Amino acid sequence: MLRRLLTLAGVLLLTACDAGAPVSHPDATMPTPTWAPAPSASPAGTTMPVPERPTGVAIGTTVTAISENAAFVLPEAARSPVAGPTRGVVSVAGGFRVVAGSAVHNLPGGATWALPAPGGAIAVPRDAGWTAVALPDRGDVIILSATGEVLRTIATGGRPAALAADGSRIAVLDASESSITVFDAATGARQEALRAGDGAVTVAAVGGGRFAVIDARDGELLVFDTGPLILRQRYPVKGGAWAAAYDGNRGVLWVTLTARNEVVGFHLGGGTPREVGRHPTVRLPLALAVDPASGALAVAGSDGTGAQGLVQRIAA
């Protein structure tokens, strides 16, 4: 009996020590967006057609959307072919950076930076002068200089699906493990890691050393503090939460709801996220971006027929 109790105590102790730590789930299924019905309200703001279904969007003085093999500058929908599948887009001063195949394209008309392997997610923190790019097949994140040279390589130990950065930290989301891992941006040193719900799909830097994660499987918004990494806020978001983008000037995190064809904004300054805005969107809003200067939103989705995509701009 004593041996059995000691064995049980050991199992419970190991369980307690491992609680919240990332666990490898090689057979885990990735969350998929909840399919949306036909919109019941006209999308807010203005909509712009895209000849190919958009998979990502970024907004600055103009809007750029990416499809599987091209980038489009809107509203003219001028097509910029790129070599290899596009996997990420972000706005920067004077234009946009698009990850396609094993390269980063600076649009419009800028230099093309070669990558050591096919790229994925991209993050450019404000006023930091560097760019982080995920190399999911290698399990790495690389830091590029302002001219595209590789400054350092971070081995994440997993498969980075999404990135966020705040200038001093890089948050790496591994969708297969539903985990978030934080690295020191200056040295690449691994800091801490935690499970992030049961179906994390995206991460965003939300100021003050915090990162927000959307758990699409459980329909929750998770806000983590860093130093040490701790889950500070956990808030239910009904309606198929999927994409997220943060307006740092206003302290608002915007989240798309694919099952409701909506985008909802939450102020994160208090103890509990507080809803501060809600807008009808194009159908199945899978990608979202916010202009840090104006607060305008760009939402990428479908026209419902499959013939083309739609990108929506909502003024602040």
C-alpha cells in the first residue's frame, strides 16, 4: 500500500510540474475557421475586389493583400507576381514586406532578400530596425537586418506558425502544440514557454511586454504577460474568433469572427478585456491588419461565390 501511495504521489508531482508546459502532439489536428453564412449586413467601410482569394492583408497608406502566388496593391488591385507560395505580409515605412517561397519582397519596387529556406510568418516591430521571419520547415526564426542580412538564427524546437515581436522579445506560436514561446530578440535566448489553450492560431504583441493569442478551438482570447511568462487574461469570444491585430495607439485588439462575419475590438487596459467596437465584415474574414498611424482596419475575406476575394477597409 505504501509503495502504491508513493507511486501515485510521484505521478501527481510530475503532472503538477508539467502543467502548462508545451507538449508535443505530432498527430494533433489544426483548428479550421468556422464557416460563415451569407452576411446579414453590408460590410462597414469600403470593399475592394481581389482577383484571387486573399490569404493575408496589410495596411499602411495603401492596402496590400496576398493570395497563394501574388501580392495585390489596392484599390487598383495591381498584381505583383512572386516566386513561390506567399506566406506572410506586413506593412513597413514606405511599403510592404511579403514572404514568398525563399525570399522576402519589399514592395513596391524594393529589394528582394534571399532566405535560407522557405519562409512563413513575418513580424516587424515598430522602430526596431529588424525583421523576424519564420522558417517552419527548419523550426527556426531568423532575424534580418534593415538591409536583409541574417543577424541571428533562433532554433525554436518546434514548428513556428505565427510570430509577434515588440522590439525586445519575439513570441513564437506553435499551432501543432498550441503553445507560445518567448525569445530574447537581442540574443535569441529562449525565455519561457506555456500552453496556449487547445487550438492557438495567431499571436499579436499588445504592448507592455504582453502578447495576445487567439485560441480558435475553444473560442478564447488569451493575454500573456512576460518576465515571467504568465497567463494574465482569459476571455471568451464567441462567433469563431480567428485573426487578430493590435492598435497600439488606442490600446485595442481587433479580432475577426468568421461565423458571424464581424470584427470586434477589445480594450485590454483593465483586468478584463472590454468590448469597444464591432463592425460587419466581408464573408469569412480570415485575415486582419490595423494601420498603426490612423487606426484603420483592413479585413480580407470572400465574396461568397468563390469567384474572387474581397478586401475591406474600415476607417477608425
